Amino acid sequence: MSFSNVYFILHKPQLSENIGACARALKNFNFSKLRLVSPKTDFPNEKSLATSVGAKDIILSTKVFKSFEESIKDAHYVIATTSRLRKKNYKYISINDLKKINFKKKIAIVLGSEGSGLSNNEISFANYVLKFPTNKKFKSLNLSHCLIIICYEIFKILNKKNFNLKKYEKKIIKKNEFNKFTNFLIKRLDEIGFLQPDQKRNDMIKNIRSIFHKMNLTDKEMRILMGIIASLKEKSAIDKSKSVS
């Protein structure tokens, strides 16, 4: 599977800023192939280059086509996007279904214009129609937002090793060490009269112990807490001696 097998087609995009933002989204997730079909603005231009930020190379290598059929002629599979269900017998898929796509083949992802999206004519060329679950009262997604969601999902599929993050193996303290810490804490709390009244003392101790158990403290974290508690006692003793003098 290769990132170079996937290319994105913007059909009749209207805003240069959106084209630039789409190029930036592609580069964020290691894609590089962008195609435009009959853009409604001069291309490339300063606005598209400016909003692409560090993805000017994608803007400058973007291919422009006059016809939709020409833009998809080398694709094995075409995935069209839509914000609404059509009264046609299309094969709809969700964003999670992208993992079922064979990315060893050339895949064209097609997004429609900002104003009207894709027509049934363009969608009729698609193997699959991708529909996002969105707010039913506000379905329309910004062009670059839609594209970056797709890029992110395919990136996860093609680059799984980046998501197998090495877990930090922390050394959890043994219970006898933990009991030393809680006993130390309880002793200090008794000294300042925190565990009052007496009839609630046992319940308070249970709650305190539960709080720290859930934290899964490491040896280092426990020593830091013990140091903090000890220093608070010392500071309290110094403050008292100053007030007496």
C-alpha cells in the first residue's frame, strides 16, 4: 500500500483559499497528489499559494483537467463524497469502511464544489459514495475540513506503525511501599487535626487511600509527594515559631 496510489480531486472548486487549505491538509498526512476539474478561479494564484503554507510544492504540481472523466481515467476505484443521501442506487460507505478499500490500487477521492457538491452525474462514476455522519440540521462541511478527515483516516490505514505508540512502562510501587506512604500521610493529617470528627475518621482514611490507589503512583511520584507533605509541615513549624517570637 502506498500514499502515491491515492489522489484527491476537487471538482469545480470556487475559492482559492480552499484549494490552498486542501493542499496543506494533504501534506499534513503525507499525500501529494491533487487534481482540479474546471476550477472557478485562476490557478495557481497568490491566495492558493499563501493558504497552502508549506505545501506550495503540491499546489505547483497540481494537475488541472477540463473534464471529470479525464481526471479519473487512471483510477481503479473512485470514491465520491456527499453530505446527503441521493435517491439512487449508490453504494454508500462510512468513514470507517475506508479500511476495507484496497489501497494497493489507484484510488481517486472526489470532492464537489463548495456551493453544490457533486452532481449525480459525477457520482455515477463512483464505485463508492462516502457520507459523513453530521448534524442533521447542518450537514455541509467545509471543503478542506472534509478532505482532512479523509486524509487522516487513510493515513492511519496506510501508516499503522505511527499509531503503535510505545507505551511508557512506569514502575508501579508495591503495596508495602504504598502503605508506608499512606500511613505517613495519615500521620501528618492527624497532626494538623484534619481527620475530624472521630466518627468520620475511618471513612475519610478509606477515601484518601482510594484516591491514591487509583493514581497508580510510581516510586518517584510517591517520593515527590512525601517530600511535599514533609516540607509543608516544616514550613508550618517555621511560621508558628515566627508568630510566637
